[in-house]
Amino acid sequence: MVGRRGVTQAPPRRPLYSGVGDAVARAQELAPRLRERLPEAEAGRRLPDETVRELLESGLLLLLVPRSMGGSELNYDAVLEVTAILGEACASTGWVYALWTAHLWMIAQLPEHIQEAVFLDPQAPPLVSSCVNTVGKPIRVEGGYRWTGKGFFSSGVDHAHWLTPAMEAPNDDGTTDRRWFLMPRSDFEIVDDWYTMGLKGTGSKTVVVNDVFIPDERVLLVKDMTAGIAPGARIHSGVLYQAGYEFVFSLPVGMPALGPARAFLKVFQERIKTRIEGDSPVLAREAMMSLQRLAQASAEIDAAHALLLQNVRRYCFAPAGQFTDLDRTKCRRDTAYSAQLCRRAVNDLFEAGGGSSLFESSDVQRLWRDTNAAAAHHGLSWDVRATEFGRVLMGLPAADPTNASQGSAS
């Protein structure tokens, strides 16, 4: 392809996928090796280098990237299924994968030459991390912004070549709007502070930025993406690139809870089966009393998957302009509800797990930690999302203008 700089470029050769089934099959091939690296991911508090290399070489990270930029140009139904498979093997990998793919959708909204710089650089694979919780306000200057500040919970940032912080920033008329900024790895430092009880391998660390200039061409207005009119929406014809920002950026946050919840269900099911078929009548009788919990948890996890898939098919395969504020808050409500269903299912089973679930060597405790951590994201807060939906349903603004804490961190 010939970019705006007039330089003939070819996207780096990576596997392409024609549909969801192909992507799922590849994810299933990777899963056993991800499970083997679980101790390394937890001990290192970041994804192992080998895992990142395999994700890149597989082409799975590029499912949402336009074909003109070397991607498969699929949609979020593929990302949902792949995230669940990867997350069932390693919850941290599923988490980082879902966010990295969403960030690449956003890169496809930028001007073409910026997309080329990210997608087509043979020396720096397109690994883009973000931070939506920041301190320090961007300052408007000629041709762009200057920013000194910090960003928190930047998942996968140790491997990232680019960072996308989201912040309120001034317009030329003195008003402000929420924007996403793009900066290269050389513009920020990483603080090694990710010591957590769950999703230990995500490396969701703090980043520090000191008086960095970000040109306007690397800045996206959230309201433009909400309306489906960002630069990339005019470059790429695929309907995904005209889909609304709230949908394609809220849904992936709810997807990673599915994987560890499914894995927990399988481990618990095997434990119950072993006790029922074992030599102890007492243990067998007690195990039978957990079957109702098992059935309910299974239904809740299936329902979470079905709800996410329903919203993907409704909102990510159609232009943003046909949806309302109620649609946007409903999608965020459903995404949060799906993650909380997974959390509820796992917690209910954990209560019946007994003392053996407490040992650090037990898969049960790790999967319990990871599912709860995956559902703890601010964007998945049921109190926030339910209130937001209820307000819009009643004809009120999504957030109470007198209470800033009700606002969304997307």
C-alpha cells in the first residue's frame, strides 16, 4: 500500500482469519502453553515474553485491525470467543488480550499516516496499552497538547510500544471534552507497582509522563468516536469502524471474566465428580448437595456469555448513528451485569469448596481471585451502571451533574 507519506509499504505478514471459527481454533492451540506459563505470569506480575510473542505471531491481536493495515478485519464476536478461551487458560492473558485488541480498534480511528506508524512498523509490533484513570491536566498549545501527569492501571504496559491515556482536555474556546491521546514508548516511564491479589500477570502498572508534547494528529475526540465520525470511520469501509465508541470500548472490559469463571466451573465439577465416585459415602452425600449450585453457576456463566454476544451482534455490526443514549447505557449495564454474573457464580461455588480451596497450590483459589479481579474494574461497577441506566430510562442525564463521582471512566 502507498501511505500519505508517499512511501510504498506492505503490512508485516501475520496470519489472517476469515471467521470466528478459525480464530477460535488458533486460540485453542495456544491455550495449553498459556496454562504452563501461569506460575511465570504470576511471579513476574506481567505476561511472559513468550506469551506476547505467540499472540503476535498468531495474528489474534489483529482481529479488529483493517485488512489494509495487515489485520483480519473481523468483529467483536471473534474477540469475545478468543478472549474466553485465552482467559480460561490464563486469566491475565485474556484480560490483556481483550484490552489490546480494543486499543487497536481505536488506532484505526486515527488519520491514515498515524495508523501506518503503529500498524506497519516492522521494528515495533502494534502493542498499545492505555490508562483511563489519570492525574494532571493536558495544556492546550499550538498544534497539540502538553501533558505532565500519571496514569494508573495500564495493563500490559511493559510490552507496549504505545500508550493511549484518556483525559478531559481543553478546546480552543475554553470548554473541555474527553479525548484519547497517543504517545510512543519513549514519552513515558513505568512504575513497578502492580502487587495485587488477582490478575497478577496483567502488569497493570502506573505510568509517569513529564512535559510531553502530543500533536493534534494523535488525539481523538470521544464524541467523534461516539458518533462514528472519527477520521478512521471515513477511511475504512467496514461497519466496525463506524460503530459507536461506547459499545466497542465497554464490551471488551466485560469479556475477560468469562474465561476464569469457566475454568473455575470445570475444576469444581471435577472435584464434585471425584467425591461422588469416591470411597467415602459421607463425602459423596455432601457433594450431591452442591449440584444445585453447580447447575445455577453454569447457567449464570452461559447467560453472561449470551448477553455479551447479543450486545456485540446488535451494537458492533451497525453504524453508531442509529443508536440512542439509552442504547449506550443499556450496553454498559449489560456488560457490567455479565461480569457480575461470572463473579456471582464463582463466589457461590467457592462457598461450597471447603478448606482445601484455600491452599495456594489450588487452582480454585487462583481462579476465584482472578474472576473477582476481572469484575472489579470501575467500568463494571453495578451500582454505577445500574444507576446510569435507570437515570436515562427516566429521561434524566446519565450522570448527576452535581455529583462528579457518578461520571464514567469508560
